[in-house]
Amino acid sequence: MALSAKQQFSYWGLTALVIVLCLWFLGDVLLPFVLGGAIAYFLDPVADRLERMGLSRVGATALITITAILTFLIMLLAVLPLLINQLIDLVQVLPQLIKDLRVFINTHFPSLLDENSQMHQALTTLGESFKETGVALVEAAVNSAMSLINVIVLVVIVPVVSVYLLLDWDNMVARIDELLPRDHLQVIRKLAADIDEVLASFIRGMGTVCLILGTYYAVALMIVGLDFGLAVGSIAGLVTFIPYLGALIGGALAIGLALFQFWGDWVSIGLVALIFVTGQIAEGNFLTPKLVGDSVGLHPVWLLLALSVFGALFGFVGMLVAVPIAAAMGVVARFLVEHYLGSRLYQGRSHPDVEQD
């Protein structure tokens, strides 16, 4: 005898509560496993393609692992030290840039910086805030990243978890499919396929877009000669998954730095602006339509809300799972709306499409 809807809701509600409590109390412990699962999910299509080319699952996983290790070593030796140094220097130089801005405004627009004016007070407060908290924040993050525990987590546990999950990914999916409740098998499979399509389009697609644009911004800004070009390009690429925000933040920061560094050299300033304009044109017309597509269905406001809520509730782990959960909730919401529009609750008894009693 099948369970009633009320009993099923109770069981699944209890399961969801257990998952939320695990995230709440074990967030730091789960971090390497969440990262490992995300990496395995990202790389599973690559392993599947290598299998179709003739490699075994073990061979495909080994090839991906070796390539990833070599890429990581190159990044670790050539890029990461420079990036960390530029980020620290950027935060340290921001107070001086604000002072230079005040001098510039005082020279050209002296009335704006009257000691009693709001502009003067705002710039003073902003400079003190950067000076007091900015350097401490970056140094704390770097010190935390360089602690022994985090090094072990990032360098050892995450890759090991990723390799094991990637190796057994298809078997785990098949095993989970065997455990699904039989009464709702087709519905769950359909929802899971829709969620996977959204995640594949958004996470893998936008991840590739972020990597391409971040690399382009960083390399182009360094070629132009902009100080902190690598850091600015990395920041712009990192937040590209929120439409227009990456270009807005990166462009404002890069052009602001260019104005101080290249003042009077309008060609260099124009080149910095052109870099971000070109990046936006490439993203909107080529990269996003090709790699992400138009059917993702994740609105930027919904993403910001999910990141804010899950980040506040569960910390960094919450931010990592925010996008997948937001995608899943979006798919489920569309499924419920579709059924609601075909129900008597929406159409009423007198609607011609609703069978009369």
C-alpha cells in the first residue's frame, strides 16, 4: 500500500531538514567534499567524451588528473604568487589613490571638498575604512589560505575526493536512480534531467565564460601596462557570472586606476576602456549564447538573492551550493507552475478545459 501524500511530505520534509542541519553544523567539514563534488560534476562530460573516444573510465580519469595537476603546478608557480601580491598591493594603495583623488578634486573643483561638505566627509570616511579594514582583510585571507589545515584541504583532500567521485560518477548516479521511489520515478527523473540541463548550461558554460573573459582582461590589461592588471582582470572574470556586474566592477576599477596611472595619456586610458567594451561585446554576442544558451532561466536577481541568503546562513559552503540549489528551486517552481496552470484551482470549475463533474 502506497504512503499517503501527507506521509510522503513528512518523510521528504524531514530529509530536507537533516540536509539543512548538516550544512549548518558541518559546513567547514563538508567544504572539501562540496568542492570535490563540484569539480567532479564539472569534469564528468570530459570523462564521458574520452570514454567515447576509446579510453576506459580509469584511463580518462587518469588523463584528466595528470592534466589538472600540470595546470595547477603552472598556475601555482607562475600566476598565483603574482596575483596574491597584486591583490595585497591593490588594497594597500587604495587609501593613497583616494588621497590623490581628493587632491585632484581640490585642484579642479575646490568647492566640493570644503571641510564641512558631505563629499569631504565621505572621502575621508572611505579612505579610513580601506586603511583600517582592507589590508587586514586581505592579509587575514592570505594567512588563512596559507595555514596548514587549509593547504591540506585544498591540495590533498579536494583532489582526492574529486578523483574518486569522477571515477565512480556514473555508478553513483545509477545507484541513486535505483533508490528513487518507484511511484514518482518518471517525475523525479524529468526534474533531475531539467536541473542537470540548467546546471550544465550555467555552471559549466558560465565557468568557461568567466575563465575566458578573466584571462582576456588580465592579459590585455597587462599588455597595456596597467598596474594590478592581473588582479583587476581576475576580479572582473570572477564575477562575470552575474550579467554586467563583472564588466561594471572590473571596468570601473580598471578605468579608475588608468586615470591615475595614465593621466594625460588618453590613448592608454582609451585602450583600457576599449578592452572592457570588446569583452562585453564578445560575451553578449558570442561566448554566452554559444556556451550557456538562452534557456538557463536563472535571473541575476535570483542569483544574488540565493548567494546572499545561503552565504549568510551557511557561510562559504552556502555560497558554493547556492547556485545549484537556486537552479533546482527554479526548475521545481516552473514544474509546479505548469501543473498549477492546468489545475482546477487555477482554471475554475467553469473553464471549458476542465472536466465537469
